[in-house]
Amino acid sequence: MTNKFVTNQQISTRGIRLLHAKLPFTRSCTDTYARYFGRPGDKIGHELDIRLPNQVLVREGPVHQPQPLLERVTTIPIQTQMGIDLYLTMEELALSADGFTRRFLQPAMNKLAAAIEFIVMERLSRGVALKHVLSPGRVLEFEDLLMAKRHLDFHLAPKSNRRGVFSIHHQRELGNMLQRLYNPRKDLSDDYRNRQLHRVSGFEFVPSTVVPPFESGLIDEAMQLAEAPAYDETDHLANVRQLKLKVASRNHGLKRPALARGDFITIDGVMNVHPEVKQVMHEEKPLVVTDSRYDSEGHQALTETMTVTIDPPLVFNGPYQNASGELKAETLVKKTLRKAAHETSLLYHPDAFVATFVPLPVPKGVAHASRTTKDGISMRMVRDYIPKSDLIACRFDVLFGCKVLRPELAVRLLSPHAKDSQATVWRAQIEEEAAGALEQGGGAKSKSKKKRSPNRGAQRKPSQTGEQGQLNGLEPKDDLVTGTPTESKA
């Protein structure tokens, strides 16, 4: 007699298949180190140390100049466990495998995958130090992709297997850009008709609807170094990791921090250098804030000091040199992103990030417990019977960690939200002025028309062009740079 109930193996297999398909960004991150977790025998715990690529200095001349090999290490923390809990009845387990998947598994895995993608993207994107910011009111164009490509090329990112993840707002703008790039011929016809972007300028685009926005901190004014940071000239791995800044007093008491995690700052006189030849470039070194806190709880002083942790750490000498300059007290520190909410997209190489799923232990003493893995993504399912209520308790769990390994291999694309954009104010002013001008001229035009055609029948339907089209709700053309309406040909 065949089994009339959905089997445990069917639930596990279909569940991991659905979860795997809904994690495009997480799957694109490198998972090279997942094999170190969950091995039989000795356990490594909840952290894993990873060696980063080594760098050396180049000798000039025939004289032998030995140098120590300095290795950098970063730690991946495995600290996030997420899951879905369900109660199932015997009638629901009696459904066909397809019916059970459609009614229970698919909604559950969609929710779990969206939560995982959001957390991973939020943690990783805010550790990226390179950025390209669109001016208010400007849409995403092909030249913005080329600017992001320039950043990655400068930092020697591999040219193959580059990816791009875009927010819903940027996806719409890219769809409009698509019609100007493609033509409906052969294999490009589907992209043209569906406005889909698969591969442009060396980037393979990953679809995602859970790209988290970024809300910058409240400080807009310039800051100063409260003191010259003490750093060791002999430490070739990290000279400066923290800065003490003098900022305006916190008289606002708002919910957002003064400097949010993921904000960008630059230091006056600290310049960027080429990653290989160490040539000083004509641009200030971009830094990202990973942590910030006030040194005191008082609100009486006009200025306060704040300790800020930056990434990448400033290194002024040795093979890992990434900056040139000198840090002195009273040096100007500027925040390069204005206080606003921003749409965020990400262009990156997979080696920039690591996302590791750890196989969870399978408990004993329950009706069923299993663990399935697909392409490095591991999920555990546990089922047990509850006699009192005649229900089946079912839970799905994942345990994972993520870390920015090489922040120079990723670029953030940022554009202010429409509500924060000055272009919205300009457009409102333009529409008010145009509506007022049309109201003033509309009465005279209607009277002159009545005199010319006194015997006309029913009222003619207004045209959709010229001034009548503007009266019917069409937006007047405007210049987003100057904020003034352009002259209508009508």
C-alpha cells in the first residue's frame, strides 16, 4: 500500500530547493569557508579566522632587501539563527506533495529567504567604503555603471564574474535605460520587450526586491579631529582604526545617530594611493564608519567628542599602505553624504563578501529530524507529534554568518529618496506656476472661441497636446538643473 502522507524527505528536499532559489545575493557571495564548519571530530566553534591576500614591497636595484611576510587575518562570526515554525494537521499532511508545497512550503520559504537576504545585504552593504552618489533629481544612467566600473578597476577587482544588485527604484530606471541600449533582434528581443537587464558593462545583474535603503546620520556640518591619533610607525597592518572627533552638541535628541554605520567620511590632507605602485592620487581617501559613540553623556557643552571606528584602517607605510598624509589635531573631517534616506544598489565581485551557512546538529528523540544542503546552503527540519492536540509541530532552521572580506571590491550606488530630493520641490513649484499661468489665460481663450463659433454643438473634447494637454493633467516639461519650466512649442 502506497504512503498517502507527504514524507519527511519530500518536505526537506522541496524546502531547501525553494530556499536556495530565493537567495540570489547570498548565493553569489563566496562560500569557500563553509566546509570548515560542521565537520565530525573537533569543532571550531562560532568563529573562523581567514587569511587575506598578502602584499609585498618591490625592490629597485640589485641589492638584496629581505622583508618580513605580514599576513592579515579577519574573523567570520556565525551568530544568526533564523527559522519558520508551523503546526500541521493530519489532513494537511494528507495533501499531495505539490499541494502541500503550494499551500505551506512556498509561503514559508519565501518569508525565510526574504528575511535572510535583507539581513545579509544590510550588514554587508554598510561595510563598503567605495561609493558613487547620484545628484538629487537625477536618474540612474549608463555612465553611473561606468563610474562604478572605474572604482573596481582602480582597486584591481577581477574583471570576470562581477555582479550587480539594484533596488526597485533603480531597476525601473535601468529598465528605461535599457531601451536606449538594446534593439529587438534575435536573443536581445526578450530583454527589450521585458525591460530586463542581465549583463551590461561586465556586470551580471542579480534580481532582488529586498535591497535595504540607507539612512545617513544627522551631522551635515564639518567636524574636526579632537587629537592626533597615536599610531605605531612599525605596524604595517593597521596604523589607525579609530578617530576622536569634535562634533556639535547633541541638542536635537533625535532617534538617528550623528554618524550612522555605513556613513562616508574623508580627512583633509589624507590622500588615496594606488593599491599596487603606492603612487599618491589626487583624491582624498574614502572611509566608511563602522561604529560611532559619544565619549560622554552630557549635553551642556557646545561641542562634544565622539569615537569613530573606520574601515579600512589607515596604513601610511609598508606593503599595505593605502593612504598618504598626516593626522593632526584640528584637522577637518567631512561627511560626504548628506543627511537623508538613500536608495541603495550594489556593484561587486563575489570575493568582496563571504556568507557561510553552518550545518545545525540533528537532534535525537523526535519523530523526525533531517538536514539538507544545496550549494552551501544548509537547512534543518525537525518534526514531532503532539498527542494532546493531535498536531504535528514542524520547524525549519538555518544558522549563518556573513562578513565583508575585501571592501575595495564593491561599490555602493546611492541616490536620495524622492521625498528628500530637491527636484521634488522644484517640480511642485513648476507645476504651481504653470497651473496659475494656464488659469489666467484659459478664460480669455474660451471667450474668444465662443465668439468665433456661436453655433457649435456639444463641447469639443480637449486635445492631449500643448496647453490643453497640460490642463488635462500632463506634467509640464521642466529643467531639473535650473528648476525652471522650458518653453512649450505649442
